[in-house]
Amino acid sequence: MESTMKSLGATTFLLPAPVLLAGSYDPQGKANIMTAAWGGICASQPPAVAVSIQRTRWTYASVLERKAFTISIPSTSQAAQADFAGIRSGSKVDKFASLHWSAVKGEYVDAPYVGECPLVLELALLQSVEIGSHVQFIGEVKDVKVREDCLDEKGRPDVAAIDPLLFAPVTRQYWGIGKLVGKAFSLGLSID
Amino acid sequence: MESTMKSLGATTFLLPAPVLLAGSYDPQGKANIMTAAWGGICASQPPAVAVSIQRTRWTYASVLERKAFTISIPSTSQAAQADFAGIRSGSKVDKFASLHWSAVKGEYVDAPYVGECPLVLELALLQSVEIGSHVQFIGEVKDVKVREDCLDEKGRPDVAAIDPLLFAPVTRQYWGIGKLVGKAFSLGLSID
């Protein structure tokens, strides 16, 4: 049955949006992170992830200069820290110091990640795409790291243990993940 | 404290990934949807959303031809249907008919959306970006619609009622959202 829909107009509402802590070294070599929610995986081969950043952000020139960035995914328990990293600018504040977080130099790219986050990606800049207000940085994934306490007994990532923070635009809320619904490429096989 | 991390190698693992039902009319004018998880919001002005699609997909030529697509976000209760739409090809199956879903013609763009989904975006194709295995379609959001039973008493979208389906790559699982963690642009203000 088709239901009635209410229009919200032309806006940026999609659920869920991720909470991406984009890590880079600034022109002075200081490790910095900024929180971004406009992004996601964008290709499989090469594995690639996009994050969109405004030109006015401190992170913008840093990524272009070293052609590298990281993405650290915070847990729900790190929501306040992640929010802080989106409010403050690295031009004025040493966010790693303020948050008592470790800036760990990437193994594969010239950018720092958050040592305390449960899930980290290292990315080499592949392309920059101009889209109005934002520049979309497309990074090739060079490595994915999962904190050891977020692996299951077989060494696979445990989504519930990672407990990723989610962002809801428009309502401007953070949410957590909930229940496992089922297996992909499997649930739909029962339908003809 | 910095914890030990385990490397998963260069792969596409980011949490959460969305479950995007990309709607389009095929060359014969038949309404079709395909499930995609590689995508997200990519700009604010104009409001824009990206979805990456392989060239071999039935949807690929359809989007290019009409320069339009929609994104319907399924609820957790629609997980099996969403999974079906990712397994089968519109070249062989009428997915709307198989799923008993309504193909509603967009108000603003020449593409159909799923009338039963709680959240829908109408998009006009802005750019196509080649990224290895995938082509990223960047669409300008022309309208966002929320099902009326997913609005709160003030007419704002209710994230818990929308109950969006989430995808976890690598583990290949669907998840639901859980608890509200807090307000964005607010939680972090308590940190110096």
C-alpha cells in the first residue's frame, strides 16, 4: 500500500550518515582531525572511500598537500569527542591534545589516525571532485584496521563491539546501531 | 590509551554503510530499483548525494539516459525486499511486481521511487565520476519525502520511526539503528 508522503524540500537528508574523523597533517606538521558526515564507500576496485570537505576547513589544504588522509570511526562512547572535532578548528586548537587522543602515523600514508578509535582507514588521495559547496576527496583504501577488542573469536570484525556512531542530518542527532537484522545476499533469496 | 589494531588489508570496510534503493526507468520505460550501499551525501549546496554503480548493472544506462534517479531508504522490516532488489537484475525481473511495491513517478525527476519506503530522495544527475570498478553518479537533491507515519507531532522526521536499514560490509550483515546518543553540535561543547 502506498502511503502519503510529506515533502521536506531539497535538503540533505539520508539515513544513516556516517561519522568520519578525517585525519591529516597540517602545513606545520601538526596532526589534526575533523568530523565529516558527507561521505561513504565509492568503489570496490580499487577500494575507495569519499569524504566531502569545504574549502574553508583547515583539513582541506592538508589533504591536498600530502595527498593522504585517514578516516577513524568513533564508537558511541566517543560521541562527545567526535562532536568536539567537528565544532573546533585545527587552525586554533590541537584537537588530539584537547581530547587526550593518540595521533598515530599511518603505516601506508602520510596522515595520522586516532589510536583509540575502533575502526580506521588509511587513504591515498585519488581524485578531488568539485561539487558546489564541497570538494569530494576520493581516497584509495590502503589499509583498514580494527581494534583488537572489536574482533570476534575468529578474528573477524564484530560490528556490535565496534558500536559505530551514526549521524542523522536534519534532526542533527547521533545514534547508535541496534539489532542485527540478517544476512545480506541471503534474506532476499526467499522471494520469487 | 592506544590499543593494538589488527589490519584487514585494503578493503571496503566502513561503518555504517546505507542501504540505497536506486530507482530509474529502463530503456523500455519499466520502473526498476537496485540496491546499492556505496554512496552517501556529498555536498550541501546544492544538496547532493552520490551513489556508485557498476557499468554492468541494468540501472547504469537508465540513469544516464534520463539523467535522473531516486533513492528510497528501506526500513528494517523491508530488509528481505531490499536484499532481493540487490540480488536480481531488472533485465530479467520486474522487481516492483515481485515485491508488490508501488513504483511512484517522481514529482521533480523522471524516475520512480518506492511508495512504501519511509524516506525517499529525488535526484537530477549532476556528474558522473569514474572510479575503477564503479561509476559514481552524483545527483542534486530535488526533493526529500518522508512517509507521514514517520513524522513526529511537530511534523519533523522521526528517525526511530523511519528505522532505516543499515549495511555492514565485510561481515555482509544488515543492522538496524539503536539508541539516540545525543545532539550534534552540542555534545562536544563541554570539552575544552
